[in-house]
Amino acid sequence: MSEDEIEKLREEKMKNLQEREEAEGQEQDQKERIKAQASKYFTDEASSRLGNKRLTDPDLVAQIETRIMQLGRTGQISEGEITDEQVKKMLKDLQGSGNDSRNISFRKK
């Protein structure tokens, strides 16, 4: 392999690495936006529970936050409405359903 070919391969690898890092950064930014938007719908106790659960199962918490954000955007829930008991039920439902966030059941009080 010539020196030019080696240099070209290095440049391609660097470009791919930069693109991957940018994509990961964008994905992380999106997760943070969802988390921030969803957090206003949880009581303090519910937020605390999700924060603790995030340490052991961040994907599960992300599913809940995404679904809650969607419900909030459509006006189906109000700020501060999701209680600790409801979060417990959501966690239980998702853990037993194969982690499909469409299975989250929500009933207004």
C-alpha cells in the first residue's frame, strides 16, 4: 500500500469518527430535550423515582419520558399531574410488557 493510500484511509476513518460523534451528540441532545420537557409533568416524588431508576435502566425511563412528553403536548395531561404511584405503575407495566411504551396506561384522577 502506498503512503497516499494509507493517508486516504486515515482521512476516511477520521471523517467517519467525526460523523459518528456528531450523530451521538445530536442523539444525546434530543434525549435531554425530551427529559426536560417531560419533567414538568411529574411530581417531585415521581421525578425522584425516575432519577433513581435511570441509574439501572435508562432506556426504560427514556420510554416513559417520551410517552409523557407526547401526552403533555397533546393536552392529555397537565403539569405536575403524574404522581409517584402512577410512575410505579408505568414501570411495572413496561417491565412486564416487553418495554413497549404504547402499553403505558394513564387515567386521570
